[in-house]
Amino acid sequence: MTKLHTDRFYINGAWVAPQGRDTLPVINPATAQPIATVALGTAADVEAAVSAARAAFPGFARSTLAERLDLLAAIRAGYEARYDEMAEAISAEMGAPIDLSRRAQAQAGLGNLDGVVAAAKRFAFEEINPAGDLLRHEPIGVCALITPWNWPANQIALKVLPALAAGCTMVLKPSELTPLSALLFAEILDEAGVPAGVFNLINGDGPTVGAELSRHPNVDMVSFTGSTRAGVEVGRAAAATIKRVTLELGGKSPNILLDDVDLEKAVRRGVRQCFNNTGQSCNAPTRMLVPRALYAKAAEIAADTARTTMVGDPAQPGRHIGPLASDMQFDRVQAMIAKGIAEGATLLAGGLGKPDGLEDGYFVRPTVFGDVSNDMTIAREEIFGPVLVLIPYDSEAEAIAMANDTLYGLSAYVQSADPDRAMAVARDLRAGTVLINGAGLGQGSPFGGYKQSGNGREGGLHGIADFCEVKAIAGR
């Protein structure tokens, strides 16, 4: 990977020195050792970036859709040319195994771009409504985009690209844990010819840069992805200026296995989906709800799947899982495993500590708890690690009620041999996404949650609409 501008911010079409002196090491979670040092932004840097975006907005808002589609095509070509660098950066900074990083993490950037382009070509930027008035979907203005560390390229693409398609200008604040992929993304946009001031990037922490962006009076919209706790703080900071806030937050997704399911297939698939990306996905199916009559066998299969899940060096090829992304995340997962044991859940596999031979990084043992009740902490709170809980149920109605008995509503999963039966259950689940029998969400379909999993949707037509204001014009 080529040397990145780790000591610079991208503001108004140029790589500029920060106005403060604070820096932060970027830690490789597989070794717990620094691999780079990045500059941290200040309120003065935010002011410079927002001012650049504000100045660029009138011109870019008047750009044509054809011009913006050409720009997205140039970005795609640049991303493809540096695809391997993106995969390597993500693997090094957040510990995604390199094969996963190439297959899914880096690929998400391209997939989301294609979804945005397809949606933009179909999006009704102007239409006549049934009353005969002209409706215009116009870019909302300057957008603050605050992204997480767990799927860095995915979340950057889901915010930056639809904002560009809508004609907005923006300031991106990526997670301070995963700045390298964001800096690379900024280089790609610069090389693609994004006009000066349209896209700006500042590295920094949430309490400083994130909060300043959220409350800035010249920011028209904040799009945030992260924890529910942090989302609350973003909403509070933004409230005084009545700006639009879209939030994609936490989850505690249920995976309902119905009593006609192929148990071996469904349980193994559910465990692997939970452990994917080392469990660091907001939509991971972390609560497996199993018919009581099938519970003992399901527990055996789940425990065996966890015990045979390989954990290893993310730099090496293979289908293993890697470390957690940070020491803070490691400590949280260990505390939650200890909480599960203390509350009386049965530890079926894994547990506290690190896997043998992996003592240096933030590696954890793939863990499965059995005999969990839906009121236990490990069934209520997002753990964000490879930790699965198994909950027995006695009727389909009880399973649906338990699935919906959560503060969250991001995703849900249903497994059944009968597609019609699975669809009927899916309609009763209070979640923004329901995946049946291992299906994946199509590129360009809306992603987002109910309840404390957030508001707004990312991807496709809905993702572009979130970056637009609607104007009705009556008369001629």
C-alpha cells in the first residue's frame, strides 16, 4: 500500500496540515502494535472543512445528474484500481481476515457504488404529483458523515456516494480506529476529480470533531452510524439547530428457527453468521431462538460449530476469524462473557480469555451460551463480539414475542422449510430487515432499523432520498 496522508486532512480539494498538534496511533489489533499515526482534528479544522463545503454547495447543487453519474463512474474506476490496497488497509487497521476483507469488506465499497448508480438513474428528482404540482427532490446541503470502524468502506460508501448522487457537499469524520481506509477513499475521490470543497475529510474523535460537526449551524444534516449511546449524543448535539439526523445504530438481532427447519444446516449457518467479522456487525444474529423440542440437539451443533471455528492472523489467507478491533472492545466482550456466566447461563463453548497461541492481539474465544432467558444482560445488550446466546421457546407466537422484546429493531432472521410460513413470521417481526433462510439483502435495498436501532435508511432509492429536501411548486 502506498504511503497515505496520515498527517493531513483533505479540505477544499487539497491535503492540508491540521490546525492542532494532537495525534493518535493506529493499532493493528492482531499485534496490539502501532502501524501508523494520524492527526486529530480540532474545532478550527471543522470550521475550515464546513466552510469549504458550504462554499462549494451552490455550484455542486446545480450540477446535472449526468455530471454526477460521470463522477461516480470515475470514482468506481479509481476504487477498482486501488482495490487491493483498500482490502489491505482494512485488514491491518481493524483485523478483518484478508480473505474476508477482499471478499466482503472492500467489495462493499464497489457494491454500494453500483447500488447508488442504479438508484440515481431511477430516482425521480422531479415529478408531477396527482395534484398537478411539481415536486423537486433537491440536495439538503452540507452533510456531516460520521462512520464506524467495523465495516469502514461499506459505511463510507453508503454515506458519501448517495450524498454525491443527490448533489450535496460533505465533511467525513471516519472512526479514529480505522482512518487508513478513509484516507485511501479520499485519495480515490481526489484523483476522480471531485470538485474542491464537495468532499472533505477530518480525522478526530467523537467528543471533539463528531460533536462539533453535529452542532455546527452550517451543517444541514448529520448521518451517523455507531452505537445507540453515541447516536443519542449526536441527536442531542444536533437538536439546537433543527438539522436532519439519520442514525444507523445497534442491534440484538433474533434468529428464529421454526420447528420444520433443517436443524443442522440452520444452526451452523446461524453460528457462522453471528461470528462473521468476529461478531462485529450491528445486524449479526446474536439471539438464536430454538423450539424447546429441538433445543438440546441445537445446543450440541452450536457448541461444535463454535469449537471448530478457527481464529487466526488476519494477514493470513483462510476462513478463520480475526481479533476484535481494539483493546476497549476486547475488554467489553470479556466483561459481557463474565456477566453471562454470573447470571447463570450455561457456557457451551468458548468463554473468558484468549485462544491458545494468540496472546498478543485482541483475540477472543468464539463463545456460545445456552439456557439463556430473554431478560439476561447477554440477551438484551449488544456485545459486538463472537458471542451467541441460545434461547428455547414453546410456540411460534412466543418466539415472535421474544424476538420483538428488545430495544432494538435493526435485523431479524427466520429459518423454515416452508417459505410461506417463514414469510408470515417475517411480517410480524419489528425490524428494518428480515432475512429468510440465509438470504442476503440485495444491493440497493434499504438498510436501517426500528426503535433504538435508528432512523432513516441507507442504500438505493431510500438512501438518496434521505439526502434530499422536497420542494412543491404550484402554478406555472
